[in-house]
Amino acid sequence: MVLGGSLALLAVMAGAFGAHALRSLVSERGLEVFQTAVTYQLYHSLALVLVAVLAGQGLSAKLLGWASGFFLAGILLFSGSLYLLVLTDIRWIGPITPLGGTCFMVGWALVIAAGLRRGR
């Protein structure tokens, strides 16, 4: 819960930074990419909070723990690579972004699995 809240706070801060400080420094496309990073970070920070709540409801702690790990990895790889791409223009970082997206998908699949397992 604390990690999710902290990463959500950082996403809001990054969004404000992008909306104000970056506007005159990067292209319109760069701002769009930065906003995508912020959006996915915020959604998956909230997913970390959700996982903590679900764990308190008796769902599989093991599956939800793995889901949390994949959500964190997704934030670092997906959003992190997009932030770096916009802020540094390092192009080789781009291929890392889909790995983060895959981590997000695996995390959600694990949340689904935890929900299905509870139903048994």
C-alpha cells in the first residue's frame, strides 16, 4: 500500500513537471510520450494499492505478491523507459518499453488468477 501510494504521488508530481516544466523543452510528441508514462505509472500504482486491499480480503498472498512485483517491474520498465526516452533522447531504451507492458499484463493475469482461486 505504501509503495503504491508513493508511486502514485510521484506520478502526480511527474505529471505536473511534464505539464509545466517540459512544455518549452520537448516536442509535442515528447509531451504525449511523457504523459503516457505518467498515466501508466498512476494506473499501476493504484493497482499496487488494490493488490494490498485484495490481500486483506483473503486472496492468495503468493499470487498477489507476484502481481505486485510485476506491476512494479512494469512501472520501472515501461514508464521508466519512456521518461528516459523523453528526457535524454536515448533511443536504444525504446525496446525496453514493451517488456514493461508485458509485466503489466502478467500482473493483471495474476490478479485474475487470485480472484479465480478464491472462488474455489
